[in-house]
Amino acid sequence: MRPINSQLKDFLDEKVLTYNQPNFITLDPVSIPHRFSKVQDIEIAGFWAAILAWGQRKTIIQKCIQLFDLMDNAPHDFILHHEESDLKPFLTFKHRTFNDLDTLYFIRFFRWFYESHQSLEEAFLVGYEQGKGMESALIQFHELFFSLPDFPPRTRKHIATPVRKAACKRLNMFLRWMVRQDDKGVDFGLWKRLSPADLICPCDLHVDRVARKLGLITRKQTDWLTALELTANLRVLDSQDPVKYDFALFGLGIEEKF
């Protein structure tokens, strides 16, 4: 963990103010859950948008719009009440390596889960409330997600886990959206039982590159330990809301080519 650098903190705090703004939403996958108002719709749309978030942001958003159009833009209702025949249009849905088998399993998992739970937050609480924090929450979530019989083995690659040393960028981004308390209208802060202080910074290409230039990452590879190292250094800057700096690092990388 690096010592506190007041100049670095002031610089990144300024960039957080610049990029943690509503105009950030338009071009970002977080715009997808912002199309909905029902809590469960926001959760489902947010989860899917985060998992599909690789490649050009414009394409990610287009694919998500296409996906939820197939659900009549009421994903929670569709998932709970669809008939088998309603699934046929999804057989042609694909985004990069995410295909129809993955899509249908996501629908099956969500149906199983929401038939007995009100919020997807509960899927992350088992590991979290054992006192082991976010790492345990992600590991337990992965096990729960693939607990249904006859899941497609190929789908495992789309849901990361610290067990495989993955940085879990997409899940950490989704958790930021759901958990972080944000008065700027970007992150939702819907979930109250997970603490923003425990969130792990999403470590994508832009964040990783900028964080290395600023000395916030020293590990050569990008993996789970890298995400933990970055987050530990961000907690030095703000112990209660470390992942707010995701806005600064990402904005510096993609907007300013820092």
C-alpha cells in the first residue's frame, strides 16, 4: 500500500467530480439499467449490461437494447412469466462469444432465483456476511449461479471468480452500480447490506493503464491480486468510497488518453 499523496488525491478527486456526472451515462453501459425504474429490472439489466461489457461501448449498448427489446423492456416480468415458445427469438442473440446457450441459461437462473427472492443482492450476501468481504461474496455468487442442473459449461467463462484469479472487472462494475451511494445520479445505491467501503475497483484496460502510470499498481500482471492492490491504494485516498476513483481513472484513460 502506497503512502498518502495529497497531490495525487487532489488530482483524482477533481477528476471524480469531472466524470461522475449524468452526462457520463449516455455513452456508458450503465445507461442500460438507467432505462428502467423497477428495482428487479434495474438489477437484471445492470447485470447483463456489465457481463456484456467488452468491446466498443456503442456496440455493447446496442446489443443490450436489442436483448431487452426481446423481453418487451420488462425483463423481470418476462423472466418470471415467459412460455417456452417466447424463447425462440433469443436463439439468434449473440455478442462476441456470448451466445444463445449463455442467454438461455441466464434467463433460467434469473427465473429460478427471482421465484424465491426479491433482490439479486441476496445472491451476494451469503459469502459477504460470513465476514470474508467481497472476495467471498464473488466466490459464493459464482457457485450459486452455476448451481442449477445441466448448466452449459461454456457459460462459466462469462462469470468470473477470484478462485480462478480473475480480476472480476465486470462483476465489480455491476456491484459498483448497485451498491455505491451516489448523489450524482450515475450509480444507483439500491443495495444497502453491502458496504461501498468493501467494493473492489473494476480493473479494465483503461483503469489498469492509468493506475500503473500513477503508481497505484505495481504488479506486472492484471488479476485478482492486482484489483485488490489497486483498491487498497484507493482506500488510502478514501476509505469509505474507494471505487469512486473508477470514474477518475477510466475518464483519464478513455477521454483524456492519459
